[in-house]
Amino acid sequence: MKAVPRFLSALFERPSKAPVEARTTDQSAVLDTPSPANAQPANAQPANAQPANAQPDTAPPRRRRRGRGRGNGRSGPPTNGRPHSGPGQDERAVLAPPQPGSGAVSTEIGPQPRDRRFGQLMVSAPVSRALSDLGYVTPTPIQDLAVPRMLSGIDMVGQAQTGTGKTAAFGIPIAEAVDGRTNDVQAIVLVPTRELAQQVANEIAQIAKHRGINVTAIYGGQPIKRQLDALERGVHVVVGTPGRVIDHLDRRTLDLARVRIAVLDEADQMLDIGFFPDIRRILQHTPRSRQTVLFTATAPTQIRRLIYSYLNEPEWIQVGQVEEPVDEVQQLFCEVAERDKQAAMMEVLRTKEYDQALIFRRTQIGVDKLVSFLVRRGFAIDGIHGSMPQGKRDSVMRAFRQGTLKLLVATNLASRGLDIPAVSTVISYDMPDNVEEYLHRIGRTARMGRPGTAVTFVGEWDFDAFEAIKRQVGEESLEKLELSIYDKYLA
């Protein structure tokens, strides 16, 4: 066979120049970015530096735990090391500037020194920028207590009122601890509902947006191909409902062998729904060396059993009295007959000022009936409940979060899954089944220290339940709201 002429073989040679990795807001682009004059290329190594794929110096590995309920770790080697808060020169993150005019956000990948103040907490510069973008000025009490403990690597139980900033309390440590230089799933957050999965994933992504960390939400009711594609590209943090996480584990499309942090959010609600077997199975797929953190509003026996089985000598933190309403909520009630509730609803909506209002009904058919009634009377209102198609639920929630929808009727499903600061008024059209449900409903307003109003309709069959609420929150905390629909009877 004749040799290929040199001028032809040159056509088949590949250029030796390698593309420079640059992180953008979608965290998926690899850009070939030219370096400025007299500057090193972005992928150049400084003197005495380790190769780019070298592991950073880490603190001494955590002792392998032999506590109850830890996974066997056979699906892959656990990553036990945790980076120092102040890395040396060989641990410097790669800073990839965005393309001019692209609008991309520069990210800092790898361990970062925590040398910026967030209140009394110390955070890294990229996390500090993200918190500033979100408008967070000082940490809430639960963040003050939880963030340093999570950063230290210990297991923890956090008990606090709703609306106290629990998501950022574990979102900040996750953003600091996860290393964006690998594509392993390093943190998993389990939540009870689809809406909460979307909400938590979005907030963690916002906190970690300058850290080159990919966050995805996985839950039922969404086309699974979208989730499969995200997992295939590489994800660092997974936020999901237990059922869909189990589905991915069965398909072997989700690998938790290198998870370092496992968070159980709204754990009491997950157990109420019946997710305990799924939670146990998911944790068994994670390394024994993981850090496990649990957040709950209440601590019934089943929660304590979960803590005893799956957390290793956890530190327990509590902010305020758990079964007390947030101080900023003005609690109103009005006595109204069942047949008059629709008229009372229109009066409250027309006389009370609100930015956005969330109205609770006990049943799905009740949601549909109230929405239909108010739409016919000219109110721009929509509803959400578990039987709606996921596409419809997503569009309704998107409009409510964006503020284009001011009125939303929901079942109790939403009382655990919504965190929208603009909600200024919560109306319990149907009396809550118990005190705990009442507290979680009114906790949807007065978020993050903002003032809010809660209105409860007390029907003719609701006085026993209402007496229990009064005993819990104190009669002096409740203010009676007189309705004009009964003025003709009082004249």
C-alpha cells in the first residue's frame, strides 16, 4: 500500500488546542474563550500547582460510622473528605469569565475560602454574591443555628416554625460543600410534594449559581425523559419526592454512592403521607459516612424513631415554640353559617387589602366549586389540587409565583408546599382538621418577617375544633371580624 502523501495526511491531523471550560448560567456550555494579551490561558496551571483533576487537600476523613440505618456503601466508594474553609494555592477554583455580551454569570468552581460576612456567619464570596442577589441581608435564627453546624459536618435535627428560612438554612451549606469539579451527586434533599421540590431546587440553584453547581428537581407527574437527560448531563444536587427518587434508583439512572449530605425536609409531612419505607430505602443507597439533616415542624414518635435509626448522635436545634404562630400574623376569625360562606368570601376579598391571597378548602371538589363560583362573579382566581394534570398545576403555580395570579384556592397539599413571600393573606374557608394544620396554613403568610393576615371561617359545626385552636394560640391572639352580611339581623 502506498504511503499517504504528507500534504494529505496534514488534512487529517486534529488541532492540538483544547477548549477552555467556561461556566454559564445554564452550567452546560463549554466555550473556546481566547485569552487576553499577556495573560495565561484559563486552563493554565500556576507554578507549583497540582493538575486540574487533582483532589484538593482535605480535612482528616470523618470516622466511618457504624450507626444504625447507614447504607452499606457497596454501590461505590464514599467520599469522606471535606475541604478546608480556606484552600491553599493548589486548591484555587477556576474562574471562567463569561463571553462579552452573553449575559452569563461567572462561577467559581471548587473549594472557596469563607471570608465574607452574612450577619455573624462566614460564607464564601460566590455565595455572598448570590445571597445579595436574593435580597438576603441578615440570617434568620434557624440559619444562624443550622448553617455552622451543617458546615462542621455533624448530623442535625432542626425544629422551627414555618416561614423562618429553613430552605436557605440547608441550601447555604450545600452550596459551600458541594464540589462542582465532578459530576457526582453529592447532596440529596427529600421533600413531600412536587411543588416543594420545584421550590427548594430553585432556591438552592439561586444560592449556588456562582459555584458551578447543577441542581435538578425530580418528581412524579413530569415527563421522565427531561429528568433522565438532566441526570445524564451530570447533577450535583438532587431535590426530589421519595417515590420518583425510588423510580430512578430502580432504573439505575440515579447513583447516590457519593452523596455527602442527605436532607429530609418537612419530614413529619413525608411520614404522614407514608413515605417512611421509601426514605429508608433511599438512605440505604447512600454511604455510611454521609451527613444526615432532618427538618420538621413537629416531633411525634415516628419522627423520633426515624432520627434514632438514621442519624448519628445528632445535635437538636429549635427556634421558638414549634406549635405557635409567627408573631407577624394577624389572626382574624368570623362566625359564618355554612350556607353563607360564599357571600362571606366575596365580602372579605372586596374589603380586605391583600397583595396575594391563598384560600384553603378541605377537598378537591370544594376547590373546584369555589373557583367556579368566584370566576362567575368576576374574580381573577384559579385553584390547585392533587388531581390536576401536572402541566396545569405548573402553569397555575408559575402565575402565582410571578404575581400575575393574585388569588389561589388550594387543598392542604399546598399548605406544606408553598413558599411565596408576596402572600399577605391566608383564608381558611374550611376549618382546619387540627391545630397543627391551622398553624401550617397561617404559616404560608408573614414569610421571612413580613406582616400577614389569616382569616378563619368558623361554621356551625366548627366550634369544638376552634376551641382547640384558641387554647393553643391564646384567645387574646384572635380577633373577631364582623361581617356586614348579618347587619340586617342585628338592626
